[in-house]
Amino acid sequence: MQPIEICAWCPEWPTQFAVKAKLIRSVLDAHAMRIDHIGSTAIRGLAAKPIIDIQISVADLQSVEVLRERMTAIGYVWRPSNADLTKRYFREAPGNERTHVHVRGRGSWSEQWSLLFRDYMRAHAQEHAPYAELKRALAARYQNDRVALHRGQVRTLWTIIHRADRWAAQTGWQPGPSDA
């Protein structure tokens, strides 16, 4: 396992997402109601692990067979042992560029959380430095322990999402159009 790395934001990340999303859209078509770039690589200027996070929104998480078949055909690996029951999960094939694909129910709380967090952070650049500083400190402390790194971020993530929720209520935030 490679040590956790937090990199300065890379202007190539949106292009990397777009290439992956176009291929996914071509095989999933209407099965994917939305395909969105989420996570820190989707937030211009925010330091991140160099992993493209993609969220695919579907009508029904129980009907994952079609997605599994089609995503496997384009080189993604189904991860059936995912502990988060609010989503289904794929990863890149060994040797390919790091990619996490999160499949979530359209309109679900977990789908909306990812979109709200992304949009709030895009609109509030002043949030970037403290969050990046925390991620770098945690990566230095837990170089090979992704679970511990995530646990170390939880309190901050909830603090940010509370501010994002207030912002959403004040602005009438709604998710924009799908990214792909």
C-alpha cells in the first residue's frame, strides 16, 4: 500500500474526471441519472489525495447488476465488501489511475451530502486552507492508515457540512446539472 499523499490542487483533475465520466456515460447511458465529480479533486484550489472521486446517481441501488456488468467491462473493479450500505463502490483496475466510483441512490441523503459539500467548498475558498492543513497533518501522522485519516477528519467534515447546510438554506441551493 502506498503512503497517503496530499497534493496541491492539480488543474488536470477536472480533465481526468471528464475523460472517465464520458466513458462511464457511454456504457451506462440512462442507468446513470447523474455522474458528478465529487471530493477534494473536484474543488478548485483545495489540496487533495490524487484520487478522482466520481459519484453515479441511480434510481435504485438494488438493481446494481447492470452497472456491475458494464463498469467491469470498462475496467472498474466491483467492491462488494463495501461497509457503507448507502452506496455501491467500484475502484480502478490494478495499474490504472486511482479512481473511486461511488454509486448512490438519486435524491438520497448521501448523494446530496457529497454534492452540497462540493458546492459549498467551491463557493467558500476561505475554508480550503484549514481543511488542507488538517489533511496534511493527518496524512503525516497516519501515512498508511486510511481509516485513521478519515476518522481524524470526521469532526471537521461535520462542522463544514453544518455551515454548508445553513448556506444552502440561505441561498436556496439545489444541485446543478450533472457533470456528465
